[in-house]
Amino acid sequence: MQTKVRKAVLPVAGLGTRFIPASKATPKEMFPIVDKPIILHIVEEAVSAGIDTIILVTGRHKTSLEEFFDRNYELEDTLAKQNKDHLLKEVQRISKLANILSVRQKNPLGLGHAVLCAQSAIGDEPFAVLLGDEVMYGKPNVTEQLVNVYNKEKKSTVAVMEVDQSEVSKYGIAETKKNPGKMEFSEIEHLIEKPKPNETKSRLALPGRYVFTPTIFKILRELKPSKLGEIQLTDAILKLAQTEGVLAYSFNAERFDAGDRLGFVTANIEFGLKHPEISEPLKKYIKEKAEKLK
Ligand code: UTP
């Protein structure tokens, strides 16, 4: 079996209902964080973690995502004629970033189902999953951190972060074994999807970065759909934890839920403050605004 993590699945077939009307005809994954679409931030994260093949799990109205990573000869030609070399290089860099494949999820039947759609493109090897609307910023990046743990431990590993009690019901929540060695990771004992406040004491949420062994596919194929007809990734991770074992890794990075309006705006401010050209004027604007809001 191939042991290196060299492929990643990016589920991007969701309807993006939290972003209606903006997401009605444009995939939310194409919305820009400053000047890069969300999907580019995520593909770049995967590529810097050593991944060379990206499988986009797409749906209807998502063809612009495939086009974004393809060549655009007309644009390249125009930029070349206008001597806009740096823009030309950037446009060409994007189309050479990775081997980008896409598979269709014909109905959005849940995240687990989306991952299962990529099975034939992955085959029998470990792989990463990066949710198409979660933007993270860290050095090394979160996928790299997970791949490092996987390489040492040879076990499926998922990123976890502590959230406020009031946020617990929005996430898959992991209950883990006590960790006497104070390692950054611990074994998952139980997982609950969007628990009610009295259902768990844990506040360890899974925000959307994973490395799995291919065993997850066998589990996903045999899973029964939830009451809403969805195949839940959380259910499959729990089964994997009970058989092969799954590690929960407390990652070190800034994280933005860019599929949510507030998360999206915050990500734009944070990345704007890191951007070499707009950082200073943006800082000035924020300071002036903060004064007026006092
Ligand atoms: P979300 O639930 O955050 O995305 O799924 P959504 O369904 O697009 O958005 P809302 O909640 O209606 O606003 C997390 C990720 O999983 C993908 C989504 O595209 C998103 O990137 N997903 C979700 C799929 O690919 N297929 C699914 O069936 C469900």
C-alpha cells in the first residue's frame, strides 16, 4: 500500500445556504478572501503539505471551480501583450499548482457521501480531506501538521480545536482519552455530531481537516443514512476510531469558517492585515473606525 499522503479530497458540492443570495449562482468557494478565492487558499494549503493530486467533489453550478484551475489562454495572451508579467506568472502558477481532478456528487447527501464519491480517485492509500469553506493560516499549515502526525503514528488523524460551550452544538465534538504524556494528540473515544449542551462535557470540535486511511471508505459504504437522509462523516470517523483508532490533534493555526458570513468577513480583515499592499491603509481605516465606534 502507498503510505505517503499525496492526495486530498476537497468537498465543495454543498449548497451554501448560509450565503444566499450571494451563493445562488456563484459557488461560495469562489468568493474572495482579499484577492484569492477561498478554494485557492485551501488548494495551496494542501500543496504545501506535500499533496500533488486534488480531488474536488463538485455539484451542479460548480464548474467555475474546475475552470479556475485550468489554463485561460485568452487571458494569458492579453496579459503577455500588455507586459503584465507578474499577473501572467500568477495566472500560470495557479494552473500548474497540482493535478486537479473532479468528481460529481449528484445530490448533496452529506459530507460522508461527498468523501465516498472520491473513492475511485483515491484508491488504496491514505489521503487528506480539507473542507472547501474552512480557511486556516498557520506555519506549518494544519494539513502539514496532520500529515506529520500521520507519518509518525500511521493512524488516521483529525484536527481538533477547543470551542466555547455555546458553539458545541454547531460541530462534530470529540471525546478523547486522557493524555498523561501531554502530547498534542490523543485517541478519540467518542464522537457526537452537533450535540445538545447536556450530551457531552467535551468542547473539542472538528473544524474540517482530516487525514484518513482508506478503511474509511469501507465504513462509509456500509453506513446507514441519518434521519435527514445524509451519510455523516462523523459517524464514519467514530466507527474508524472503534476499529483502527483515530487521533485527535490540537492544531496550531488561525481558523476561519468562511462559509459563514461573520467568519468570511473576519477572514477578509485578517488576510487584508497580512497583505503587503493593503495592510497599512486597512490598519488606518480600522483605527479610525474604532475611534468613531467608541
Ligand atoms: P457545510 O454544511 O458547511 O456547507 O459543509 P454547505 O452545505 O455548502 O453550506 P450551508 O450550511 O448550506 O451554508 C461543509 C463542506 O462540505 C461540503 C460543502 O461544500 C462544504 O465545503 N459538502 C457538504 C459537500 O460537498 N457535500 C455535501 O453533501 C455536504
